[in-house]
Amino acid sequence: MNTTPDSIRHVALSTVRLPLAVPISDAKVFTGRQKPMTEVIFLFAEITTEQGHEGLGFSYSKRAGGPAQYAHAREVAEGLIGHDPSDIAKIYTQLLWAGASVGRSGVATQALAAIDVALHDLKAKRAGLPLAKLLGSHRDSVRTYNTSGGFLNASIEEVKDNATRSLEAGIGGIKIKVGLPDTAEDLRRVAAVREHIGPDVPLMVDANQQWDRTTALRMGRALEEFDLTWIEEPLDAYDVEGHARLTRSLDTPIATGEMLASVAEHERLIDERACDIIQPDCPRVGGITQFTRLLTLADRAGLDLAPHFAMEIHLHLAATYPREPWVEHFDWLDPLFNETLETRDGRMILPERPGLGVTFSDQARAWTTDAVEFGIR
């Protein structure tokens, strides 16, 4: 085994526009706070070392912010050149301080997330191990549920058909969107899906922060009869006190956390026992270095885990959590990679390929809108 210290010689950043097949709407569209989503913007980082090791990582934005992530990353990425790629925490801290004047959360750290993930991917590939195995996994597969078939722009018949296809594809649970101005219509949709999939299939709902405290409590009580696995984001993401009250008041578990942009913001959720299931997003909190800190805090508090989106990253991280977690299945990202994650018997299977186990596709390169390189290729 080569024990000679290695160093980073080349960094490539690219911003990729992923078009969605149909405009996507959740409750934020129906309450007038957002327009239908037509694309997702990704920041990719590709890192190469003197010894020829390579790593791939990404971050993303579903609304405004993608260009800002790319702009911040290209300002600080040159600082990677010459560093030992194993010194991931040291590199993260250096890049964090390079942009300290714009803070330690949000765009500033989401830009670093792509780099941080790429360094972890590289380290696992160099070891010849899947990332989960390098970090220390508890399992070789993770329970998975589908979200991409349950948005509010789809008719209830479409949602039911999508649920059938997901279950036939080996996905274990179904999540649908709620939070319509007409709460009775929400209940009709949930009832229809529950009847369609039967009483034994895990069913989750997601209000995308669109209820006030009174509505959330009333809807939570009305939804109890459907034996939901959880109610997600019933309140504004930063209403910690309101989430804590719901968690104490309802039998159905409360899940939240996906919109929070730092470990510090999640710490308040944890300290206040403001959810039963925590849903951090690795790219949003700043990468794997930060996410693993959060996992320790969540486990110590006895919380369950269901990371948001980015299943290519979160499958590995969820596999390291001591408690049985969930991973969210989205098929939107499939065109970006040459590999597809396998689902079977309600679970997502950890790939045996080294690192994240995915490689950048030609289609992703075709959707690249800007790119920059540092160092020597």
C-alpha cells in the first residue's frame, strides 16, 4: 500500500441545470409563496490528486441560490490546491474562514458541501470501500420511501398510480404532499391513498410549512386515523416551539429539519425535543463533515432519522446511523449519474462500488451551464 502523502492537484467546479419533466407544485405554490418548480440547479466538484485519486461531490438549490453557490465555491476553491486530501476537517475549516464574512451557514457552507462530499468520496475510493463502510455502517440497506410521485400538481389518480409503480419497484413507503388551502381536500387525498395502498404500507404526509399552529393541531388530530408514519413540516421550519408542542400533543410522529442550513439550527430542534424524526440535508448543512456531527447529536437525543433528498449521498450516511432510518427516493437525479441505486423489498441497497458509487454522466455534462478549473489537470 502506498503510504506516501498525496496532495490535491486539480479542482473542477461546474453548475448543472437539471430540467424537470413537468412543473412541480407543493403547498407553497398553492398558498402563493412560490411558483411551480421547473428545474434544479446543481454545483458539482471534481477533485484529483497527484497520485491520480478522484472524488465527486455535489450540492444543489431547488429555487434561487444555485448561481450563488457556484460563485462562492469558485472564489475559495483554489485554496484546495496542494493540500493533503485526507485532511478534510482542516480543509473545511480553511475554506470556511476564507468566506467568514458571509457567515457559516446557508450559501456559504452549501458551496463548501460539494467540495466536502467530493473529498469524502475520494477518500473512500482510495480505500476501495463504499463511503458508508469507510465511515462505519450499521447496515447494508436502508428503508426507503418515495416522494416524487406525490406532489400536488398530480391528480389523486396519478398519485395512486405513482404509488403503485413505486411499490412494484421495491420502494417501501409512500409520501404525499398536503397543505392545500382546502384542508378537506387534503384529507380526501390522504384517505384515497391510504385506501389504495392498504393499511400495512408506510404512509407519510408533508405540509411544506404551510399550516399555522391551530391548523396543524387540528389536521394532526384528523390525520390520526390514517396511521401515518409521520407528519412532515407542519409548521414554519423555524417555529421550534410550535413543533415541540405538536410533538407532545400528537400520537403521529412529527418530522422536520430539511430547510435548516446549519448544525446549530438543528441543535435547537434537538434541545427543545421539537420533532420525533429529524430530516437534515447534507448539502444544505454544509457537507458530510457537518452532517456527521449532527448524527451524533440526534442519536444521543434518541431521534429517528430520515434525511432529505440527495439519496446518492444520504443512503451512505443513513447506513451509519445506529437507529433504523429512512432514505427519501427521488428519481429526478437519475439522468445526472451513470449508475442507478437499487431498491428491493422496501429498502435501498448500499452499492458495493467505492465511494458514493456514482459517476458524472454525459447528460449532466451536456446540461452544464458554466465551469471553472484550478490547478493542473
